[in-house]
Amino acid sequence: TRSLPGDWHRRINPAFLTIMYIHSGTTLLRINDESWRTEPGDLVLIPPHSDSEFGTETAGERSGIIL
């Protein structure tokens, strides 16, 4: 996926584990009640049925791969 500055995405994860690899840029990530800032090269595991949200800060863009 590729996000431009200020883009946000929210989803309820399906019934399986989702893996997100951050390729470039900084991603702001929330999974249930916890929040993180990720950097290029980070690998994120999103548990089944979790409420997640990720986005790009107002400066820059990011790209990642979601499996």
C-alpha cells in the first residue's frame, strides 16, 4: 500500500493474523488500545479480530506491504 500525507485507514482485522512490512516512511499505528510509530524495515503483526488504524503524518508519505 502507499499512503500520501494525512491518509488514515481503519479496519477490523479478519479472522487471521495480518503481517505489515514498512517499506518507507513513518507510519502511525494503533492496534486496539496501543499505539506505535513505525520506521522503514519494521515488521508489524496484527492479531485476528483486532481493531487497527494506520496512517501517515502530515509531512512525507509511506509505503508498506500487507500480507
